[in-house]
Amino acid sequence: MTTNAKKGRIFSGMRPSGRLHLGNHIGALQNWVNLQQEYECIYCAVDIHALTDSASKDATSQIKPNIYEMVLDWLAAGVDPEKSIIFVQSHVREVVILHGILSMFTPMGWLMRVPTFKEKLRQLDATEHTVSYGLVGYPVLMTADIILYKADTVPVGEDQLPHLELAREIVRRFNHLFGPTFPEPKAKLTTYPLVVGLDGQSKMSKSLDNHIELAASPDDTTKKVMKAVTDPNRKFLSDPGRPEVCNVFALHKYFNPDKVDQIHQQCTSASIGCVQDKQLLAKGINDKLNDLRERRQELASKKGLVEEILMDGAAKAQTIARETLGQVMERIGLA
């Protein structure tokens, strides 16, 4: 792995939910690939974090195969193990120890005020008697993920800033109590566009089945696109369309950028219908993702390749982690 100390070190992770979809690609994965040109990047499949959503043996049994599928998508998209450390969170057990240590010095009040925690409680209709410590302590584990590798930069959207600010508070508290040990991770604000799903209502999501997988076949992609909801007010071909409320048009911006103005004019003048519009989008998606899908098939055909990359990445990550944890144990007087 090459390093770029001048620009600093980035840490970012994704929960292993299986094959990625267009929203994941547009919202985060493309950014990961681009960041490799300027930063030393550490990318992690955060399987321990995934346990907060996996409350049964059947659910947890899916985490390992999901890691394989997700990492295949990373590699196919251009995340390069020669440029970045790619590994699985639980393969470097030092993160669990650091998480435990940090939790001893993190006030509960800090965790309870995180907006995303409150929102999660509302979504789950949970109470203090049913919510797990893992959900409450999620930001502490996230902090351990970042600072164990002395990452100084974290790519986030604006909605994630409260989590990162809490990580900075935890770092400041530790450094104040035990001496300068960790850099305060700073945010690299990135644009994470909201990609609306094929239902035209909600964010693209596998759980809502309103998504298109990156690795889907051209035929499956086309079939899914043809079922997409468009402008609900456009009932006849002669009705002018409203591109600003059409999620199909929104996807043209990513997959047919050179045709956006033309499609907008044709839609608003009713010279193109929704069926033809969807056909253009399906072709744009398939053309844009053709190389990625071919690379993915090639990578998948190489037995043991993903496992080898993850094992090598874990070894590199653990080298950093052991040194960091050694410093922490000395600072708190346990070494």
C-alpha cells in the first residue's frame, strides 16, 4: 500500500448488507474510489456494527456472505488493495478492547443526545428497557474504529456530523485525561445525494425492494427500471411531464449526463413518453456499469481472492492497531 502522509489518513466503513445498489454507488462508493488519489485510505466492512441490526442467529449468519458480496462490489468499482487497506472490522480484535476502554470515559449523556440515536429509538419504537447497549454505544465503537488507526480525516455527509463531533469530544476527553494520544478526526464534507428508489417515494433501499443492484444483469436492470414510478400526474403521452418530481429523470443525471437537457426538453414538451424515457435510463445504467460488472465477474471467478485481500488488509490494519493500543495501555497505566 502506498501512503500519502501529506494529505492524511482516512477511515470509512460500510455495514455488510450484501450486494450494493445504485444508491450506495452514487452516494459513497464513487467517493471512496476518488479519495484514494489523495489520501491514505482505510476501508472497513464493519461487521460488529451490523450486529445492532441482527437480533437472531439467522440474521447474523448472513453477515459473512454479505461481506464477500459487498467487498466484491468495492473492488469492481475501483477500491484498490494496492492503494488502500481493505479489511473486516472483527478481524482486528484490538478495536473491541479500545471500544471497551473508551466506554469507561464516555458520559452517557453524550450518547443519549445524539440525534441519530433518538431517531433510531423512534423507528424501533424502543424504550430504555428494550434498547441494547450496542445501539447506545454505537458512536463509541465508531470512534474506536477511527482512532485505532490514527485516522485524521473521515468522509461524512452533513447528517453524520453529530457522530463525528462526538468522536472528537471523546478524543479530547481522553487526550485531556491521559496526554496527547489521538488526532482529532476532522470531517471531509462530501455530497451524499439522496437517491430515490424506484417507488418514487423513499430512499433507494434493499429492505424496501426499490433498488437496482450494481451487479444486476442488463435484463434484470431493464425490467426493474421499466417498473419505476414516474410523474404521477402524467397519465397520457400527450401530457407534459414534470422532470423535477420524477425519480427516473433524477437518475439520468448520473447515468445519462450528456442527455439530461435533451430529455428534460422532450419530457416537458411531451415529445417523449415515460416508456421511452425508462428505456433510455436502462441503457444508460447498463452502459455505465458494464465495465464494473465485467470486472466483478472476473474477480468472483478467482477463488480465494477476496479472502486473501481481506486477510492481507487485516494484517496491515493490525500492525497499526497494536501500536496504537500499546500506547493507550501505557497512557492509562495498564501496561
